[in-house]
Amino acid sequence: MTEQPRSLWQRIMDWFHGRAATPEIKIQDGVWLQQRDQGHYRLGLSSDALEQIGDISFADLPIMTNDTLAAGDDILEVESDKAVENFKTPFAGKVTLVNQDLVTDPTTINGNPQDENWILDIQVA
């Protein structure tokens, strides 16, 4: 689910009341993207992609911290009772962090909310 951008008035009220603005989440080809700070993004599986795939029984992360990725490189391969699917990075960059919980137990992704189903953090080239 893609969140709607907050209006200028809503952002001013958030600032006035001391609430941090929630970073916008964009979805592209089953991968959600959330800007963490300038040039750094977190990528994960969208809830729509998980719903279409079904319960994941196997996940392979062919990437590691400090890997350099080109746009379109595979970042995650998942297997479920319905399909085998590869997810790709939408842009080039250097991997700064990989979700080790997903590496250890890929089935945890089945019950997590979308924002906890992150795959990696990347610094855009």
C-alpha cells in the first residue's frame, strides 16, 4: 500500500507539535522503498507482493553488506507454495546493511507487517 504524501500544512503541524514526519514509502515491482536520509534507502517486500506469492518457505539473499549493486540486480529470491519469485533493486548503489533475521529464518516474513519485511539498506550511487 502506498502512503499519500503529507500536505505542507500537515508537515508544519507535525513540526509544531514535535512529531517527526513519517518517511514516504514508494512501491516498485513488489519492492517498497523508503528514504532514510540523503541518498540512503531501505528496501523491502510489499504486502501486495507477499499476498500474491503466498507463505514463503525459502528465501535466498544473494547479497552481503558492502556489495555494489547495479539497477535491476537480484536482491532476494523467494519460494512459496504458489511461486518462485526474484525481486530486484530499482537503482544502483552500495549495500550498507542486510536483514540478518531474514537470512536466518525466512518464514518470519510471512507474519510481519510490511515495514518489518525489509531486505536491505542501500546508499544510492
